[in-house]
Amino acid sequence: MRDYRDIIIKPIITEKSMNLLADNKYTFVVDRRANKTEIKNAIENIFSVKVDNVRTINVKGKPKRMGRFEGRTPNRKKAIVTLKPGQKIRLFEGM
């Protein structure tokens, strides 16, 4: 079994994800091999909250150039986590 902190990589802080906070939805970059159940258990154990719903999105990397060299940004997986009413993650407060 993997450690919960290996599943949740980092929070996503963008204008769109900040607008989702009004609906009690939080956005994270997660391990690409993690499933919804593992993500739910990791969020509940790390932040001590109750999760209502988890939605996942596989984001394909974009092509990038550095002068004459071509490459890609890495593929990643995002998770939008909806918490039960009355629950909050203090990491996102004050933003």
C-alpha cells in the first residue's frame, strides 16, 4: 500500500479552481495510477475531512519548444474533490 502523501502531489491554485471553492470543491494534482477510492482515502486522512465525491481528469501534456528543440510537458492527473457540507480544508483558506 502506498503512503497517502504519495497519492496527493500538490494543490492546484488557479482562478478556475478558486471559483470552485464556493461550491466546496478542491482541486489537486494526483498520482496518475491512483483511483478514486485511493484519492478519497488520502484526502480524508491527510486533511481530516469527509469527502462526498471525487472526479478525475487525465490531462495530456502540451508540446513545447525551446529554440530548435521540441519536447512535451508531462502528462498528469487532476482530481476535483467535493467535500460534505460544513467541511473545509484550511490549506485553501485565505486565498
